[in-house]
Amino acid sequence: MPGPIAESLAGVLLVATLGCAIARPWGLPEALIAVPAAGLLLLLGVLPLSAAAIEVRSLGPTIGFLAAVLLLATLSDRFGLFEAAGGWMASGSRGRPVRLLALVFAVASTVTAVLSLDATVVLLTPVVFATVAQLRLRARPHVYACTHLANSASLLLPVSNLTNLLAFGASGLSFARFGATMALPWLAAIAVEWLLLRRFFAGDLVGHAEPQRPAAPRRPTPVYACAVVGLTLLGFFVTSLLGVAPAFAALAGALALAVPLLRSRRVSVREVGLALQVPLLAFVLGLGLIVKALSLHGLGAVVTHLVPVGASLGALLVVALVAALLANLINNLPAVLLLLPAVAALGPGPVLAVLIGVNTGPNLTYAGSLATLLWRRVLRQRGEELPVSEFMRLGALTVPPVLVAATVALWISLRVVG
Amino acid sequence: MMRSVRVVIWVVEGTWEGCVDAARPSIPAAGRVALLHVTPSDVTGIAGAATAGLLGRGLPGSRTHRPVEEVAGKAATALLAAAALRLGREDAELLQRRGRVEREVIRAVAEDVDLLVVARDGDHSRLGPHSLGPATRFVVDHAPCSVLLVWPDEPPGIESIPPAPPHGPAPPPPV
């Protein structure tokens, strides 16, 4: 098949795949278009079987790792970890909105870093919402803090974001070294978000919760689940130092949570199976193959052309900017898949700069412009709306400084940690 | 017969107590009073947009989704009840709305309302043209009734006024 036609076909299929994943017509699983689309590309020879095999082999372990982390997060929720976090934030805030925001920042940054951004968006955000409602404070700053930090605070560890997991192999870094190099960019991103959100929402951070209100019955801290999550985090570093895949630490943690829950019948085997999110894993694989086809037929060369060589501060900034633009144009998952082949040979610096771009960039349009447009329609059908002007304004205010601060921090970090 | 005066108090999280206290003297004993709360429909939309960022993972219908809507609704009901108790008017009508806050407030006072009581929000440390939050600003501009703007906390002293510029711009010449 001639290059331009193959390229267009792969492009159309990518858009259809992303569109279907977001709009979910009739609640169909996200893999429904992705997997047949990848199959079609293979059948037509747009994607050679050998290239597909290499892609599957490199994506396989990543997908396994993701499955284990998702399971770990879902099961720790079953132990009441997130509800307990809501209790800590409520009592620690002493009813003061700015104090509460600081605690939301601390908890959301930690949850995102350790249990992935999915955990913050799906499990923590509703808890924060309920905590704020219980304290009778305004939800807006705290909800925005969660959604922003789910992106900006997902820089720290390979497990923090699916994009990191995809790039982890290409970066050539160990788990511990990845974390050590990204610690400073992670802190820089959080600090800039704090300064800007605190100021942007000054008008909503008013009043205080009345002290005489009887606090909601405190949930006991789930000590066991906290210990397992802590040990799993430690396990990531230990396995990486021993040269074992850190995915095994995640698997061990997930099993340590699953066994007592299954024994006491607090979850069923079926629920554990659902928490593995098999359709999602199939979707990531399908998406990987579609992007591979797109990359083989010319787009890869274009992207390689866009990326400057070297790890100077200027080069890192350009890489991060290109990644952020691409993430907003399409979506951060295909963006990172497209950019990785171009930057993998340039060493860890540019790979990590790509991650800064694709992780912090989405605060402008969250899922990429296409997804945001579709999402607005989904919300409208449910009688909700998206304050597009407000969140774009906040995104335009925070994304550039966060991007620059994190990239400068990365540049310094690469010099210190090497 | 003259119809009785009708007052609406707009209560918002963070400022509602001060607002109710400040409104109390302005309500005639024989007048009717309503307490209004609007749950913003866009805050849940923001959380939803982040969910879209996960490419559809954890959409409503999945086991992990918690009904944020329901939490917001219950919290609003409880807030209105607490406000009525604080006001000490058992006969207060409770108006619970959901939507775009500023537009729902205007809609609620569009007819048969004499006075709307609104707490100043916004950042009190920087008083000036923009010291009202956007929703409050909209309501003050468009309410079809009298608006009583109250301080939910201590009013600022007059020393909060910056000194006048030494040579202000000359007034425009008459046309």
C-alpha cells in the first residue's frame, strides 16, 4: 500500500480509536475499535507482522505492570484507604480552606506518584469532593487541585503515569534512578501549581468550617493496606537495585491485598478480574500497534525532525514543548508512543523531557483537544457542563510555568544525579 | 391588600453563616423569606474532564465511580437546613437549585422578590474593582430586584483605601 494512503488509514483509525474510547457509544469497551483497527492494519500489511511482534514484546511487560498497579490502587480503596485519607484531610485542615488545600496537595501528589494518576482521578477526587462538602467549604479549588496534580504530580515514578511506564524501558534508567532524577522536577511542578492555584482561587478559599459541627464518624486507618502500599513502594526500589522487574513488587503488593479480601469475601474473584481492566490493557496494546503503523509510514520521520539533538537546557525545553503540544493535539498516550522512538537514542534526558511535556501539558485540554470536544457532548447529555473557558484559562496560566520549571529542574537534576 | 415583602438569602459554602447573620435585621417579621443554594453543575464536570483524560477509564457505570452528584445534593440539603436553623425562621422556604450558579440565582429572583441578600465573596485582601467573585459580580449586575451586599465577616476599616493618586487623569471634556 502506498505510504500516504497507509498513513491516512492509520491516522483515521487512530482518531476513531481515541474517539470511541472517550465517547464510549452504548457503553462499549474502549478496546472495541482499537483491537480490530490494529488487526485491520496487520491484515492490509500496513503494519508488518515483524514490527508488530517487536511492539507487542516491548509493550507486554508494561501492560502487566499497569495491570498490577491498577489492581493495587483498587484493592487499597476496598480497604478504605481513600476514605481514611478524606478523614485525615478533614481533621488536619481544622476547617481552614487554605490548610485543606495544602493537605489535598500533599495527598494528591503522593497518591499520584505511588498509585498512579488513575487512582487520584477515579478514587481520590470523589473523596476530596465529599470531604469538602462535609466541611461546607467550596469544592472548586480542591477539585481543580486533584485534576491538575493527577497530571503535574505524575512525574516522579515510572508507576505514576502510563506514559512513564511506556517510556521507562526506553529511558534506560533503573526504577530508583528514574525516581531520583525526577524528584526535583516533580517538586518544582507541585510548587508552581501551589503558587498559581492558591492565587487563582483566592476568592473561593474563604470562610472556615464551623467548629461545633460534629465530625463524621472517623474511619479507622487501614494500617494493613497502608503498610502493604508502603512496602510495595520500597519493593519498587529494592527490585530495581536487585535487577528484578519492579512489576513483581506491584504484583506482590496486589496479591497481599487481594488474599485477605478474597478470604473474608469482601471482594469476589470476578471483582478482582474486573479491577485488572482487561479491555484497557487490550486498548493500550491496540493503540500501540496503530501508532507504530503511523510512525513507520512517515510520521516517525517528521517527529524525529522536530526533536532537537542533545541534552542542553534549550534542547530539553523544545522537546518538552513539542511533547506538550502533541499531547494537547491528539492525546498524551499516542504522543508519547510517537515521540519515544525519536528520543530513545538520545539518552535519558530527552526521554524524561518528553514525559514532562506529555504529563503536565494535558492540564490545558486534559485528554487532548479531540477528547475534550467529545467529552463536552457526553457531559451535556448528562446535564452537566464543562467550564471550558475557566479550565482553559487556568491551564494557560499554569501549564507554561510548570513546564518550564520542571524542565529546568530536570536539567539541574541530570547534572547532579547524572 | 398589600402583598408581604419577600426576601431571598443566597447562601454559599464558606460565607453562609455570616450572610445569614447579616441578613437577619433586614427581614421584616411579617415578610416572607427564602434561602437559596445553587450547586454548581460545572465542578463535577471538571472532575469528569479528568476522567476523560484517562480515555474513558472509570466512567460512570464502572464499579469505582462514586456518585459525586448525590454527595453534592445531600450536602446542599443539609446546608439549607442549617441556614434555616441559624436564621431562626422555621417558615423559611428552601430553594435548592443546580446549574450555572449566577444564572440560577437570577432565575430564582426573577419574579416576586423584593430583596436579594448576597454575601461579598472574593479576596478581601485586595479590595478594588475585581474584589467580587465572578458569580457575585454577575448577580449584582443583573438581579431584577434590590440587592443587599453584606460582609460575611468583619468589614474592612477605611484604612484599606489606598491613598488617592497625586495627579489623577483629568475628567473627559464635555461633548
